[in-house]
Amino acid sequence: MKRIFTMLLFSSLVSVVSAEEIRSVMVWHDSDLAPVKEDHRFDTDTQVHMFDMALQRTVEGQINEDLKAQGLTFGSDMGSNRDRTKEALRAYMSSEAFEAAGQSLKAFGYGLSAAMQYRIERVPSILLNDRYLVVGVNSLDEAVSIFHREVN
């Protein structure tokens, strides 16, 4: 009896050790149309990257609002007041708002590049450990549950 218990204990330890841990998570979502809830707490050494594919729309909308606030509108009258347009654009391009927009667009570009690399075609998509893709799930906790059920 003692020997069987030891073998059962050893075999259960082997299965625990062989379970794949989540080391990296990449999430592509659209905060307007298909947001993903960040409802799972990962280990501190797990790399988590969230890519909001709505970011480009959001930033472009903010830039348009910022330029409208300076009296600029894009249309047929832009050419008639070229000097005012150039000056307003120059002032905006040296502002903190423009710098923030640039940083956001860089983040969007990084997410888009990663989506192309991993051939992500739909959002939400959650990639675990650079090889397990969960599509159509809007909860990190649910994606992790699927990962553990299917992989481990």
C-alpha cells in the first residue's frame, strides 16, 4: 500500500511539473467594439501586451478635435488661408498633445505589426506563449481557463 501511494504521489508531481506556465500574453482588441476585460492576475514575470486596434481611430479623432480648437478645419477653405494653416499646424506639431498622439500611434503601429506577424485577423484575439491563440473571447480569465483546459 505504501508503495502505491508513493507512485501515485510521484505521478501527480510529474503532471504538475509538466504543466505549461503562461510566460507571455498578447491581446488584440478594439476598445470600442470588442474590448477584452483584464480580469486575470498573472505572475509578475509574465509579459502582457495589450493592443487596442481602436487606437488609430481614437487618436485621429483627437487630432481633429485639437485642430478644430485652433480654428482649423480640413476642407476646400484650407488653401485660401495657407499662412494661418501652416502656423497653426506648426504650433500643434510642437505641442504636448501632438507628442502624445505620436506615442499612441507608435503603440498602434507596434500592435499592428505584431498582428501581421502572428496573422491575427479578428479581434478579440489572445495569444498565449507565442503559440496558443484564443479568438472571440473577451475575458483574459476565460482565455486562461481555455488554455489550461486544452493545453495542460
